[in-house]
Amino acid sequence: MINTKDIPGGGGGKTPKTLQPGNTVIKVNSIYLEDFKFSPGAFNLMLDCEGTDLGADFEGFFIDKNNEELGRHKGQVGRVRASEWAYADKELPNDVTISRNLEIVKFLKSLSGALGCLDWLESQNDKHATIEALVFAFNEEAPFKDKFLKVCLCGKEYENKAGYINYDLFFPKFTKAGFPFENADTVDGASKVYAFNKESHIRVKKVKSVESFEAASTDDTPNFEL
């Protein structure tokens, strides 16, 4: 029998439990560094984020699946990379040097400014020997707690184990054209956050070509969404 209910993705179903690419409002629940396995010494700066309270009808993920007594998230959740690319020390062809630590601190400064906790970051001057220690302290003391941001979330498509498209989320760059985030209290007329654009803000998964229909039909994983 063909199941046509509870199909991941598509429109018209329940609100997804995870954050999706687009313009939305979120808070940061935690922030941490993650090793980038393809380049020794490089880091991704990760933010565990949660959207606004979606009300009693929304059933979010458990805050801790091993301790259900803590309850569920009240909004959509997702891991968001600070940048599309990992932070690493680089020497560019034009003799410009990119400092991994400096770029991470610059992001933390922008984030702290948007969340109204820049005083905390400035108070940490010369207190930490490593960037890992600074990010750890930022997460532990959490001056960002329960403060909301207007954001534009980009997404890189990937296929999950069930054969459906999901997204690795990341923030776009700060440019003259727009900001990735700003304080949620910013009035719409003064907002500088990018207006989400699918062509600019979605990295589409490359589709592998197939040599024949017979070769493609050997995989019984669904390749459609309702």
C-alpha cells in the first residue's frame, strides 16, 4: 500500500520542526567550534538556534531526548554555520593574509552588537589564550540568552537517508547589499537584513547524471515529494 500521509517536505503539512532557509526570527541557544575535517586547524563556528514560540499546537523536538522531562522546544530548531566556508589561516595570491582567529572574533563582534551584548565581548580582551577558550566562555556565560535576531538563512541542499532534500544552514556574508542578521527590534523600514532570494541563498545539490533508465530504476529510494 502507498502511504500518502506524514511525507517529509512539500507543502500543506504540519509545520516542520527544523528551521528552513528564508527570512525568520531566531535566538541562539548555544555556540561552539567544530573541527573542519578537510583542513587541519580550520573551524566551523556553529550556532544552535531556535525560532519564535509557535504556540500550543506546535510539537517541537525534545530539548534533551534523553531527559524528556525538560520538555520540547517551543519553536523550530536548527544548526546554523556562521559562514558558508570554514575559518582558516590563508595566504591569498595578492599577499593578503586571512587570520582564522580574527575572522571568528569579527563574527562574534557583529553577533554581539546585534544582540546588545558587545560589552561582554569587550570585557574579554586579553583574557583568553586561544580562540577555543573565548568561544567556550561566550557559550558558557551566554550573554546572548533569549535575545532574538531577524535573520536571513541560506541553505545548502543535501539528500537525507530517506532520499529527501534537507538543508545545511549558514549565514550569508555582511556586504553593502545586506546583513545576515540584526536585532529583532529593528523596524522594517530600517532593516538591512537580506531579503531571501532562492537563487542567491540556496546552494542546489548537484544532480548526478544517469546513463540509462534501467540504471536509475535499480534504486528504490523515493525521488519525489508530495
